[in-house]
Amino acid sequence: MKTSVAGIAVFDSLVFIARRIDVGQMAGRWEFPGGKVEEGEVPEEALRREFKEEFNTEISVGSQIATGYFVHNDIKVKLIAYEVFFCEEDINWILTEHTEVKWVELDKIPRDNFVDSDLMLYDEIRHYYEGKYEKSKKTE
């Protein structure tokens, strides 16, 4: 089984997503950025590497928030989503695997042309953030 990772960055209740380049099976579709975990890597290292390669930016990796399984080209894949945080405020975006990035409301994600594997994590991710925001409202 292969492992892939997805980074979920949230700022002011908006989620960071990216549109894949127009090549390959998921061409032009939106996704939570991430990628494959390479041999010898732990998932958190893979996320940091992927964000550096795909966006030219550093991230820190927080909690694991969702896990799912799917089959891609007859290979079973474990997909793990982690909360991520951008280390810089002003990012000099260099997009190597995407044509654009944007911040969207979490509940609008199912309406975008989102990749299927990331959509299967959507309910867990939404539940995680709804719980997190509810807790922060109670402590204010």
C-alpha cells in the first residue's frame, strides 16, 4: 500500500486549495495540496517537501485530522490529511504543479470540481474544524 498526504491550511475560516495543472488523470481539478510519501519519509516530512516543491514555501505540520483509503491505478492508497500552517506571511508563490491557488469557505468545497480522493475526507475535515471553532467560541 502506498501513502499520500494532504495539507489542510485554514486561515480566518477559509481553506487553502489549489487547482492541478491540465495534465494527468486529475487535470484541472481542485485539491488539498500534498502528494506521495516517498520511501524513507514520514508523512509530515513528505508534506513539508511537497509544499516546498509545489509552492516554494515552508510549512509546519500540526495534527492529523483525517484518513481515508482509495484505489488508484489498481494500487491501494492510504490518504492522510494534516493541519498545516504557512511559516511566512508574504509568500512568493511559485506554482509548479498547479495553475492557481485560492482560499475558500469549507462548505463550498463540494461545489468545486474537487478530486475524489480529497472529497472522501471532506466530512472528517469539516467535523474537525467545526469542533475546533465551537471550542474557541466557548472560551472567548
